[in-house]
Amino acid sequence: MDVSIIMPCLNEADTVGTCVAKAVKAMKEAGYDSEVIVADNGSTDQSITIAEQAGARVVRVANRGYGAALAGGIAASTGKFVIMGDADDSYDFLESARLIAPLREGFDLAQGCRFPRGGGTIHPGAMPFLHRYLGNPVLSWLVRWMFRIPVSDVYCGMRGFTRELYDRLDLRSPGMEFATEMVIRSGAVRAKIAEIPLSLHPDGRKTHGPHLRTFRDGWRTLRLFLVFSPRWTFFVPGCIFMVVAAIGYLLAMPQVSIAGAVLDVHTLLIASLAGLLGWQSILLAVLARIFAGREGMLPRHERLERLSVEDGLVVGIVAGIIGLLMIVAVIFQWWQQKFGPLDYPKTMRLVIPGVTIAAAAFQTVMASLFAGVLRMHRDK
């Protein structure tokens, strides 16, 4: 089989027959040996009967969700190339053959684009104002910025890809974010991506509205970005906190005066808090990156893989000794004062950094041990 066309379906009796007929016609005219699979996700109307009469093979998928339906349909397919598209007649399946040409040329993913930026066309009434001018452009920009993937329309539901790429990606999202995960994972494995202009028409369904929920599915997509980007979720915020901590220490340790305000031990406390938060975030970035590499969500980070648990333990133990020595130095001063009153502005300049370093050392030791747990993952 050359091409498998997959359509997720949930009560699409108004439009599924039209979509199947267009797909069959397009593949026939293009000369491809093809199949159309409707992945039914629990329809209670006449969708199944209509799809079969139009020439589709219906696969019933029990697990609910857009992504689950697509995954079930793709699992049942036999084509070398796969095209996915919604069964609401918003995508013109007569254009589906466009997505095969770049795949035959060696591309792994032919990502559709409905926006003029990528040569696409959005017909009047086809896309809500909020989606067109805010949600989709912002999320697509985040994909380009966070993951360096050159796509203009990350949410486009019609695309083509090789079955070989799909099997490599091991997609896991059961909901609307399935399509976005495909793009992110494709970028992570350095797949060759082509952008193909498509047209978007108004939803053809009359009996019910879209399954997409703007804020729920938008949040799920953003959450997916955060999960797949330990760098932006943990590492960058951690570095910002560490810079704030460093500035605070540089100003507070010598008691710098700014506009008459003397930065003293209170500034040190706030800087120490920023430092602990920053270091914790950086450690979480390391752990998340190791986990993502071990689970196949992202390619393994070679430098992190070369670091051993013992490396982290040594750093943590040495830092812990330094912190404890600073605290002991203050106790020694207190002993010299016969445990009487101390010069707090002076001694706190040792106590606060000492406690902070000791706490960061403890975090490092625990994170190193947890990294060892993650590395016990058995490769499949």
C-alpha cells in the first residue's frame, strides 16, 4: 500500500462521507494504491455506516481522545506514507495528494499550513478570531523559538508523514496535543520537514460544533511545550535566579549603598533564597533532561550521560564541607565571646552563605542519587 489516509471521527455523519469520497478521488487521480481509514472514537450517529458506504475502512478505537483515535487508526494502517486529516470537511481532501510529493522526495514530515505566512488560505468563517490572530500564531512562534522547528502552523490537522518516522516518534498524547507533539518530536529527531500550503474551509458539521476547546486544549499544548523543553522550563529560570543571587551577594557583602539605602544581611537572605531556587531549578533541568533522554522523548544528552552519580556526590560533599566550615567559624567566634552577644552584621555574613551552601550541597547529593535511579531504566 502506498498511502493510508486516517480520519478521526466522533459523530461526523454530516461530513465524513464527503471527506472519504474526496480522499478516494484524490488518491485515484494521483495514481496511488491507497486506503482510507476512519478511526471511530465512539460515534452514536450514522458516521460508521456512511464512512463504509463511501469507501472507508472503519477502525473502532475505544480509548477516547483525538490523539488516541489517530494512533488507533495509524496502527491499523498499512501504507508507507500516512496522511491524517479531520473529518469535518474543513480540510479539502482533494488537496491531500500534495502532501505525498515531498515525502517521495525524501522528507519525513509534510506539515500543512493554512496561514498566508506559509502560502495557505483561510476562507471566511473558517477559523475563530482568537485562534487565527492569537492562539495559533503564538503557539507556532513558541515552537519556532523554543525548539527551532521551522513551521508556521503547528496546529494544522492535515499533514503527511512516513510510517517509518511515526514509528520512531513513539507519540503519547491522547488528546488534541497529539499533532503538536508530532511536530516537536520530529524536530527532536532531526526529521526533514516540509511545509505545504493548504486551504481551510468553514466546518461543515451542522448537528454539533467543534470538538476543540480553546483554553483547555491551548493549555494542554503549552504544557506539552514545557514538558518537552527542560531548558526553558527549568534551566533558563534557574540561571536567572542564580544571576539575581550573584548580584545580591556582590552588593550586600561589601554593604554597598544605593541612593542612601545600605544593602546588608537582609539583602543576603533574599539573594540566598534566589540562589537556592535557582540551583533547585537547574538540578531539575538536569534530572528532567536525563529522564527525557532515557524515555526516548528527546535524544540523549551525551554530556549528561557521561557524568556519573559519584561526580555529583563529590561536588555535593565538598560544598557541604565548605558550608559547614563557615558555620563552624561563627561558632568558634561565639566561643571566643564566651557565648555572649555577637556582631550580627559581621557574623551573618558567614552564617547566611554557609547555610545556603550547605542546603545547596544537600540538594546536589539528593539529586545525584535520584539521577542514579533514573539511569537504572532498562532500555527496550
